[in-house]
Amino acid sequence: MIPAAFEYAKASSVEEAVKHLDDYGEDAKVLAGGHSLIPLMRLRLAQPKALVDINGIKGLDHIEVKGSKVHIGALTRHVAIQNSSTIKEKLPILAEVAGEVGDNQVRNMGTIGGVIAHADAAGDYPTLALMLDADIVTNKRTIHAHDFFKDIFTTSLAPNEIVTEVVFDVADGPHKYIKFRRRLFDWAIVGAAAQKVDRPDARPGQGGRGRAGQGRQAGRGRPARVRRAEPVRRPARQPGVQEAPREGAGQKGDRTSPIDM
């Protein structure tokens, strides 16, 4: 199908983009990679009055480590995350997830900020953002991931608010990400992730120095962190360790309730 008519404006700075959003009102949408928004527009499931293109804004495609945090600019492409030596060292699960996003065309155009702001329950990054306690930085404030995702395609962003950066804690321990899909490049029908995260306050002899963050995508209207499953992931040589993976999987399954589309 052909999208409904819309206005188009190209911004060269965050301030200019915000001005355009103010001018067009709440029916305007920000355009980054476009691989999530444009398909909805073609189906007329989304009919924005205007698109504000932010691809020309400089300085929003960075990948930096500052202390124990990994800062990723909103316009950082999936392929840059996938191939980044910094991400592979400091947050390897994110590099692996980026390599699972769509096909080569999507990975070369799509952005982490776009996926986060779009808030599709089948998207890959929102699950990690929740699981790893990420912060979403905008032109106005910093929003914790738990407070950011409200429902499918719904976030706490104001009409003139733009995601500028996503900040993760460094997490280079054991991890796993898996998703089920009908075809190789399809959206996930359901997906799950787990990451061992260092816990600085743990003492030797407490049965491990970390927790296992766990998340699930696409099984409901929005991604979710499965906190009830996290304590189940007992460290090695603890009683019940053989039962832990199966019990943790059960916790995920109990909270999965697919929606009809």
C-alpha cells in the first residue's frame, strides 16, 4: 500500500528537530532508520502528519565507555554495534543481538534509538534495555528503561522529546540470547535473553558474585524483565543447580501470554 500524505522536514541539530516537532504537533514522528516506522505507514497503521528526519544530526552515532557505563548514541547503526570491538569487549550480548536484527539492509540503516523509541514488543533492544537496567537519555531527561516502555508502540516520550543516547552498564560475563521466528529475517514470535551481571556487594562464599538478568520479548504487548526467574539461576556447586535452568524456563513460560494481531 501507499502511505498517507505527510510533510517532511530534515533537521541538522537536536534543537532544530525539536522545533519541527513543536511546529507539527503530536502527530509528527521522528525518522531515523525508518525500517520500523515506514512498514507501518505503508499499511496505514501509522499515519503521521509529518516526518522529522534526524539522520543529518552529527554526534549521535558514538560508542563510548565511561567508567562502568557503555554510552551508545541514538543514531548508531545496528551494523556498527555488531562490529564494534568496544561492544564486543564490554557488552558482548548487545553485539550478538545487533547481528540478529533483520538482514544486511536493515542492519546498515536501522538505529538503536529508533528501535528503542518505536517500542515494538518484537524488537530486540528493548528486552536488553529492561534486563540490563539501561537508561534512555533524551533531549530533556534520563528515563530508566523500566519507566520508558508503557505498551506496544507506546513509551513515556513526550511529543517533542527525542532519544539521544542509550546507556548500559558494562556486562561482559556469561550470556545468552535466543529468539524463535518462522523465517531467518522475520520479527521474533518470542525471544529470551539472560546475562550474568556482577554484583559488587556480594562477598566470597555467598554463592556467587552476581545475578542473572533475564528478559523476554514479543510474548506479550511489551517486552518484560522476568525478575522472578533471576534468583533461580543459582551459581555452580549450589544445591539444586541442575533444576535451576528448567525452573527458570518455567518462570518465563508462565508469564508469556501472546496477543492476537
